[in-house]
Amino acid sequence: MKRIFSGIQPTGSLHIGNYLGAMVNFLALQETREAIYCVVDYHALTIRPDPDRLRDRVRHVGLGYLAAGIDPEKAILFRQSDVPEHAELAWILGCFTQIGELSKMTQFKDKARQHKENVNAGLFTYPVLQAADILLYKAEEVPVGEDQAQHLELSRDIARRFNNHYGPTFPEPATLLSQAPRVLGLDGEQKMSKSKNNEIGILDPPEVIQQKLRIAKTDEARQRRTDPGEPTRCNVFTWHTFFTPDAEREELAKGCREAGIGCVDCKKVLFERMNAVLAPIRERHEELKAKGWEYVDQVLLEGGRKARAIAGETMKEVREKVGLLPEPGGGA
Ligand code: AMP
Ligand code: TRP
């Protein structure tokens, strides 16, 4: 069975961008692949979060993914820092990564611009740690949103370079995009993101979703209810693609073009359809929360144990190949 890996940052709450861009694939792939999903708390340190808050966020994200349907019987869900081999492999792979490559990374350039006061080396080598995450498990495919494509290309380059030097060790991991690799936010312009405040959270209460949809940008050329609209220019309509069945969506498109329906009506349908997907997630979230944090902690801990067993095997091979002892202390 092919092994896949993906990472999720423990920052903020999950939104429909994460859901459509990555999670939909996470859910499908746990059925057909050996799936490993990791909450990347080492990565989160690049922005020096408050310690208690970071611990808390890891659990919240874990709970969010379980609520959305990640099944610990089928997939491994774990906390990155429970497997310190991630950091160890990152060091080794860093020696196979050029500074020039890292300075080209768009995410680094964006983050460096956003946090001018703290452009630390961790932020710079973030993609190396990401490569280590994936290669540690010799994953063959990585389900992610489009924003991660560049990092994955680098992961493949690093794997290839290591293989060329030491002999075949790592598969070159393929990027697996969903049908919605770049979901735009409520503003209809920028990528939906927690840092841009333009998101619909997958756990947002129905009233909040309704409120957010009310302000969501539609076709700007459609100023009045009587103006005909163009669905292909409307971000709200793109969301229908993922939540609303084809026939109903065609009806809406026709209504929009003929000014038979208004944006308010169209958003009402979207709300119903979206809510039908999100309501069961909210319910399950409540159920799991009622079990207390012990449940999530237990899932993450158990996942970490399984992950570490795989990671240990890879590290033995890597350590030996690069000229370290196969195990710390020689395994004695
Ligand atoms: P993050 O929460 O930033 O770690 O993202 C988790 C996953 O969701 C990654 O695979 C991202 O590429 C994906 N993702 C995040 N935002 C979006 C978006 N607006 N559209 C599509 N995919 C996204
Ligand atoms: N960098 C990814 C993001 O910003 C998170 C991530 C860390 C990741 N390690 C990974 C994704 C490994 C895929 C594979 O969303």
C-alpha cells in the first residue's frame, strides 16, 4: 500500500480552504493508503508562540481533524514533536539544501515581509523540516493545497540529491492536489487564510456562517438585483462547485445570468448546502469535546508511537549511510 504524509500547522482554526484543499483528500486517502497526518508543532516555533497556547492549539487541531472524520483506526494522527527524529533528519537534509534554493521560497518571502522583526533561521529552513517530515516516512504522495507545491518540489530535489550521493533511499514524493487547490476567501481575491481574516471556519456556528456569507464578494459587475450576473466571475459560485449538486448549480447559474435570482437567494442555497456538510462535523466535535482532552491526547500519543517506529527505521538507515553510528550510542 502506498504511504502518504501530510502536515497541518497548529495555528488558528480550520476553515473551508483547508477542508476543500487538503482535508477532503485526507479523508478519501485514509481508505486506500497508509496515511500519516502530523500536527507540525516544531514548525510553529518559527513564530515564537506562547507555550501554553501552542500546546492547546495542537489539541484543538487534532480534535478538528478527528471531528472532520480522520479515523485513528485507519490513519496515523500525531504530534510532530513526539517524534524528535523529524528535527534530526532536518539537520542532515539541511546539508543537502542550498541557501539559494531556500531564498527563492515564496512562503519564506511572504513570512519575512509579514514578520520583519523576526526573520529567524527557522523560518528560512522551514522547508527543510517539511522535507524531513515527508522523507522520514518515505511517503510517496503528499496531499496539500497549491500553496505547498513549491515546498514539495524542493522536497523532491532534496530526496534526489541525497539518493544520488548515498544510493536509493527516499522516494521522490508526488504532490497530490484536490479539486480545490486554492480556495479564495470572503474577499474573493486572496487565498482563504486564518491570517487574512477572510475565512469560513469549519466549526463556525450557522449564524456566523450566514453573516459571513452575507458580506462575501460576488460578481462585482452585478450591482443591482436586476443586473444579470456572470457565475464564472463570482467567488461564491465557485464554492457552489464543491457543495451543491450539478443540476441545482446549473439552475443557479441560469438564474444568475438571467437575473432571475439575486445573490441573496444564491447565498441562501449555498448556506444550506454548506451547512449540510459542516453540521455533522460540528456535532461530532461536540461529542468528542465531551469526552475530554484525554481522548485527543490518547489518539495523538498512540499515533506518535506508531510514527516513531517507522521514523526509527529510516533514521537507522540514514545515520548509517551518512557516516554516523546507526543508533545513538551505537545502539548499545
Ligand atoms: P495549514 O493550516 O496552513 O497548515 O494548511 C493545511 C492544508 O490546507 C495545507 O495542505 C494547505 O495547502 C491547505 N490549504 C490552506 N489554505 C488553503 C486554501 N485557501 N485553499 C486550498 N488549500 C488550502
Ligand atoms: N508547510 C505546510 C503548511 O504550511 C505544513 C506542513 C509541514 C506540511 N510539514 C508538511 C505539509 C509536510 C505537507 C507535508 O500548510
